[in-house]
Amino acid sequence: MSTPRDYYEILGVSRDAGLDDIKKVYRKLAMQYHPDRVSEDKKKESEEKFKEISEAYGVLSDSEKRKLYDQYGHEGIDSRFSTEDIFRSANFGDIFGGGGFGSIFEDLFSDFGFSGGGSSRGARRRNRGRDLVVDVSITLEEAFSGVERTVSVTRNQTCSSCHGEGTASGSKKVVCSTCRGSGTVYSSAGFIRLGQTCPKCGGAGEMITNPCTSCSGQGFVRQKKTLTVTIPAGIGDGVSLRVTGEGESLGSTPGDLYVRVSIKAHNLFKREGRDVLYNAKIDLYTAVLGGKIEVPTLDGKVSMSIPEGTQPLSVFRLKGKGFSNVRSSIRGDQFVRVNIEIPKKLSSKEKALFKELNDLKSNGSFKEKVKKVFS
């Protein structure tokens, strides 16, 4: 499988390009690769190029999609949006003076399961609700053990009074007299046929003459819902959890809710994948003679042995004291890096002992003499 091309590369813009620059470049490329402007032998190639640049524009012109693409690449877009979602939400009409390449979009993108038509397009837009994102911040300890969080999300919900139709009980929508139900009005500019959203019905192809009083004819109402989300042990920073069916509900299929988890920095531990790093301080005497120290872990305090002659910045492993994997119980390790504290002030007796050690270091066993001096 070939690697998808970068959207910024397709349009030839920088990653920090503004929306106006992206629109300007897309307008130029769309005119250049419009299939009606090339010879018959290049029409197929031009159609594919036209689709490619339009898909890139559909993502980069939408702030939500662009943010996901910048953070996760094509995976972030493909996992949340269909090709239909990308094309139907892009403001192609704004590119060409309030209109758009109406007929060409209908022809080229009909294989994606939608067209530029009015009422049928409106029905498809309501077929699935939008996905929503909510951010949750947790501590490192909560990421280690898992935790439940209560989140609130305000979303559009299909109006229960009119079932999304927007009309009052007993009334129906009427066909728009301006576009005759197509949702689009057309005009010709030379050999190019331009289409724009019908100004009277807004592209719906239908008009509401007697709106629903519950939703004022919108077909949906704003609803706040509170959910309890289980965050599994071992979750990583920036990972999103999907709660199926808890996004916007504006049709037969509700969208999903994505809970994006961020983990707060810790004052003792640093996480590296499944492993944990901890910096411990020991005194000079323990480093030379060896001994035991108490070390905090995310599991509680443990006793760790320090061997004789431990050097500064030595690293020791506490096996199985790291994070588990969200898909298994296998645990990582905790690594303890030792920093040796050198005393800044000594008593006269301590100075005398160190001087004695310095005099004896070249004669006999230094370690044995250190033990005798400090015993």
C-alpha cells in the first residue's frame, strides 16, 4: 500500500499557512485542474488531481480536521472521518464567490456516496452525527492504576418533538420554488458551469413554513450530558479513548465522543514508556560502605540494597515496578539513578577522620580501614 501524500505538499503550502493563503492556492489549482479545461486524453488524470487537491483543501480549511492532521497525520483523519465527511464539510462554495463548482463536484464525487443535490444531500448530512472531543487531565498515579472520570459534554441532539424534521406537528416541508428541490442554482461562465448554494433554502431543497416550537425549526436542540469514563491503567499521555455513540445525535447513527487524556508532570517520577525513572540521594558513607535505602514507587515504598563502592549516577533496576500495558498485565521497571551527597560542612572530629583515611589510603585495604574508622 502506497503512503498517502502530505496535504500541505499537495497544495504546495507551508505548515503554518493561514486559511486565506490556503484558499488562494486551492482556487488557483482548482481552475488549473478542472476537467472541463483539459483535452480529452488528460481528463482522467485531471479528475484524479482535482479530487486530490480538493481532499487536501477539505482537511486544511477545517480547523478541527487540520488540528487532528497536524497531530496524528492521515491516521488521525482516517480514523474519525470518511471521505464523504471531508468533502461535504468543506466550504467549497466560499472559494468561488459564494458559489462553487456545483456540477463538477456532483459528477466527480458521486462515487463517494453523496452528491451536491439539495434535499438528498441534507438527508445524508443528518445520517450521522459529528464526533466530539473532550479533554481530561489525570495524575501519573491515576495513569498507573487506572481511574474513573466524570465528563460533561454539550452536544446537538435530534429534537424529540419533530424528530429532526424542524416542522411543527401535522405540517410538512415544501419544495423550494427557487431551486425546485435541487438545493443548487447554476450560472454559466464561458465553458465553465458554476453552481452555488440556493440562497433561499440554504441548499436544503425544501422550506419550512410552520417551524417546530421546541427547536425553532432547527431540527435539533442543545443538550448537556454527564458521563462516567473508565481510564485504563497504563494509558499514555495524549491518547484518546472513544466512547461509541456519545457524540452528536442528528440522525440514524450518532457520532462518537473522544476523551483525550493528558497526564500531569510528577515531582518525583519521570515516565518513559512503561518504565519509570527516579533520582535517589544517598550519603557518602552509604555509597562507600553499602547499605539499604527506602525508595518510593508508584506501588508504595520499597527497600533497595546499595552495594559497596557505588559510583555517582549509578542506575539500579526495580523489576516490575513500572507501568502495565493497557492491553496486558506485563509491567515495566523502575530505574533508580543514585546521586551521592557530599557533606558541605564537617565537624572537627569528622575532618580528623577523613584526614586519617587520606593518610591510610595508600597502605593496605582501604575499604577495611574505612569500616574500622566509621564503625
